[in-house]
Amino acid sequence: MPIVRCPSCHRETEFTGNEFRPFCSERCKLLDFGAWADEEFRLPTQETALSEEDLDQIEKALNEKEKSK
């Protein structure tokens, strides 16, 4: 049977037949879900402001979309 590491506690556990896989237990599964629900898992982003040219292009596209309806 394949052995995998629990993503939460890093304990080794059997993959096959484990109802909580890839986690080792219901506790680790719930802790991971709680972190996800609290938005602790995020991808880093870099916020940028839109330029006047970007805003003009968006406005033009929206106007064209309204005209085509």
C-alpha cells in the first residue's frame, strides 16, 4: 500500500483505504478546511492601479457591448 505524508501534520499514513486521505485523520482534515475557510491559503498578488488608457479601453468595450444588445 502506498504511504503518503499528511499535508497537515506530516505524519506518514496509508493512502489506500484511508477515508480522510490525503490527511491522516478527521482532525487534520478539519484543521485544513478551517484554514481554507479562514482564507489562510492565498496566492501572493501584486496590486496595480489601472491607467487612464486601461479605463478608457474598458469603458469602450462596455459601450460596444451595450450597443450590440
